[in-house]
Amino acid sequence: MSSTPEFGKVVVFGVGLIGGSFALGLKAAEQVEEVVGFGRSLSTLTQALNLGIIDRVGANAGQEVADADLVLIATPVGQMSEIMTRIAPYLGSETVVTDGGSTKSDVVAMARSAFGNQLGQFVPAHPIAGAENSGAAAARADLYREKKVVLTPLPENAALTVARVRSAWEWCGAVIHELDAQEHDRIFAAVSHLPHLLSFALVHELALRENRDLLFSYAASGFRDFTRIAASHPEMWRDICLANRVALLGELDCYRAQLDELRDALQRGDGAALEKTFAVARSARRNWDQGLAK
Amino acid sequence: MSSTPEFGKVVVFGVGLIGGSFALGLKAAEQVEEVVGFGRSLSTLTQALNLGIIDRVGANAGQEVADADLVLIATPVGQMSEIMTRIAPYLGSETVVTDGGSTKSDVVAMARSAFGNQLGQFVPAHPIAGAENSGAAAARADLYREKKVVLTPLPENAALTVARVRSAWEWCGAVIHELDAQEHDRIFAAVSHLPHLLSFALVHELALRENRDLLFSYAASGFRDFTRIAASHPEMWRDICLANRVALLGELDCYRAQLDELRDALQRGDGAALEKTFAVARSARRNWDQGLAK
């Protein structure tokens, strides 16, 4: 463990759950010498400092990225473009950049615009380890352990650059997958973005009712699980929805068509159609769960 | 603990999760002398016998209920009418009957039709302790501990009859609430039946796609929680949907209107509207969760 860490200076923009856990993961693996943090909120940065997530609060982003080995942009996606534009002119020639955004096509487009002919230094990443908790206090060194991190490498990336970013996430314990950015966004519209939207919608609809307290008082474990993701970060999910708008609209329309079918079956009292739908769902859900357990 | 149990013979129709846990709860409290089980499947009954859930498999329902202290009907709601009709002519004058159905207006209507002038002996109940697992093997003595059981007493019930049924569920550890049957059904359409339908719909829609394996391979913890209830019992949920059809259609339409609003916001790229909806949902969800923790 006294060997030289793989990374000297790591700069993290956004020291919340995603960025903080990345820093803690590298530190736990003893693979980083110094973590410098940037963020919008001084109180969060102070908290990250006190929790040992970062070693220093950065003052000048350009200066810090000039000699950094690795930069992680782990803010909500809506802030990434501004950060990329700010750091691009100062990026060291050996510095590699990755991100923690839940959407990838938009992040790639931002990077293409901001980094210009340094684009090859940026390797987009999506760590699949969200939680409904956010903020530095929620960060933990083992957040990524045995979790998927999807890289969506660019044609401009050298193999060694991708390998370096891969290595950083692997030191955090992650299992690396690679996808094309567009395919990534279509997949996550279906299995992540849509369920979040549906869960937010249910809780919002009930929360505006006059008898909400009565309703919530009888909500039980099924409701709790279904709505856990409705406690997710509103700004982050606004950005995800906007960034992946086209794919998400497509998924939402497929889902609405499915709901219309179920509504028709319910309206006409078609128990056989309902039971068949439920049985197919149960079987798929159980197979998936058992696959996970393997 | 050597005092006389409150109940001598208890007859349970349906020895799965709900009926089995009721029997085990009364046994753990030493408040029952003998549990007799009925069911459609001999293998389930044999399993219940081997697990100590029931003491005997019943052969003649009429004969068994004639001298029973308490009868629990814990089958899917679709089978209850037939059971009620079968036992009504033989019901002992001191025997009280309760049920474990998730809908109440329809069960009350069945009971009214089956029990006639013995209707007062039937006290409808809904234990709020479902799980996506079902069957005798899933039954446990503590399933109802600190869980709500909603009674929807009838005008025909004597206070002592209600007290006796209340007592049985309380011995299982439940916290008893009382609601009107119609109000019960409206509440549970919103906080339980609709979320189940929505979760089944999502998994079914994805399960029919050609690329389902790819999609499911990237599904993570948010998906897991959102879809846990999509592994629920298809026949049971068919019956619940049909039984509470009118209220559920109403809830489904409210929800579809909410989805339409979100779709419009997404279509026009209205981040402020999305964020506000998500923030209201998050706040309501967190308040509810904190209320539970108290």
C-alpha cells in the first residue's frame, strides 16, 4: 500500500453524493495524492473538507486543472457546459476528464463544443449508483463497489485515455461497461428516467389533494418502494429529463399506450387480460431479480 | 401463558401469506387451540400442515364452521363469494367471520348476499401487510406486528362481534383502524391499487420488447424498488382491480391527466414546471417517510 498512487491531483466539480463518493473511493484505495473540490455552495465544500472528502477547496479552476491528473465533473448536467467552457483553455495536456452525468448525448455535445481539439481528453461516464439521498454527507467510499459505471468513449479518445478513466472508476470498485452515447440514453430513458418521472407524478398528484394526509396515512410498503425515487433531487432530474427529452418522450408515449390498454381492460372488466399482463410482468420481474442475485 | 386461549377452533380458508400469518400469529400469542385449514391446493395445505400453520386439513367446511369460534376467509377476493355461500347455512350462532381481502365494498356485497340475516356475524377486515411473496412458505407469525388492519364494520355488527374480530387481529400484533367500506376502497385505489397497476404496466411494457435483456441488464436500484410490486400475485391483483374498478378507473384517469401535464412540460422543455413538480413530490415523500419513522 506504500506504492505510488496512480493519480496525483484529482479535481472534483460537485462534491455531493457522486463526486464525494468518487473522491472517497480513490482515497480508500490509496490511489490519489490530493483531491481539490469546487462547488456552488461554500457550506457543502466546507462539509466535504470536514468529512475528509476533499483536501482543499479550489479557488481558481483554470489553475487547478492545469496540473491535475484527473478531473471529475459531478454536478447536475445543467451546469456542466459552463464548467467545461471555464476549464477548457487551461486543461493540461496530460489531464484526463470524466463526468458523472446520468445522460450522455447532451454531455458529449457540450464537451464537443467546449473542449474543441482537446475533446479526446474527455471520457464520458455514467455511474449507476444513484440514491435518493444527495449531498456530501451521503457520500461513501463504497458507493460504487460492484456497481456498473457505463463509459461512452468518443472516437477522439486514445485507448490509453479511456484506460486511465476506466482505472479510476475501477479503483472505486465499479464494474465498467461501454455503450454508445445514444444507445445509453435510450436504455436509461426506459429503465431509469421514465420510472422516476412516473414516481414523481404519482406523489405530486396525491400531494395536491385536500385529503392527502388521510391518503398518506394508509400508504404502506408497496407505496414506499414505488415512491422511493420520488424523493430524488429535483434539479438533477429536471436536467436529466430535459437532456434526454426525445428518448424520454418516446418511452412515456409507449407507457401511456400500455396504460390505455390496461384502462380499456379494466373498463370492460376483462379479468383475463389483466391477469395475463400481471403474470407476464411478475415473471419478468422475478427473472430479473434472480439474475441479479447470481 | 397457561391461561385459556381466547379462541378455541379457528377455521382459515386460504392458508397462504395472509391466512397463514394470521394462524401463526394467534398461535404465537397462544390464543388458539386448533387451526383448521381449507384451500384449493392440496400441496399448499400439506405444506401449511408441515410448517405448523394449521393443525388439520378440513374436509367438510359446513361441519367445521358450525362449532368454530372464528373463521378467516383469506383467499383471493374472487373466491370469497363461493366460500361464504358454502358456509352460510352451517355457521354456528356464536361463530364470527372476518376476511383478509384488499377491497371491501365488494366483499361486503358478497357477504350481504351470502349470509342474509347472519350478516352481523361478519366483520370485514383488510390487513395492510401485503408482500410480493405469497403462499404458505411466506407466512410468518410477525407479519402483522405494528401493521395496520382496517376493519369496515357493518351496521348489522354487534359491538361485541367487532370487538372479538378486533381482538384476534390485535393478538397478531396489528394496529386496528376503522373506515367505511366505500372510503376504504377509494383510499386504497389511490395509495395501493394504482401503484400496483402502474408498476405492472412498466414491467409488462418492457418485457415484451426484443431488447428486454439489454434493458433489464442496466436496470438498477430505482427500477428495483419501483417494480418490486410488479412481482405481486396476478390473480389476487386481477380480483382487486375488478372489485375496485370504479375507484381505480377514477384514480387512473387522475394519474393520466398528471402524466399528460408532465408530458406537455417535457415537450415544450419547461424545466421550471418539471422541477416544481419534482420538488413538491420530493417534499411530500420525505414528510411522509419522516412521519412513518416517528
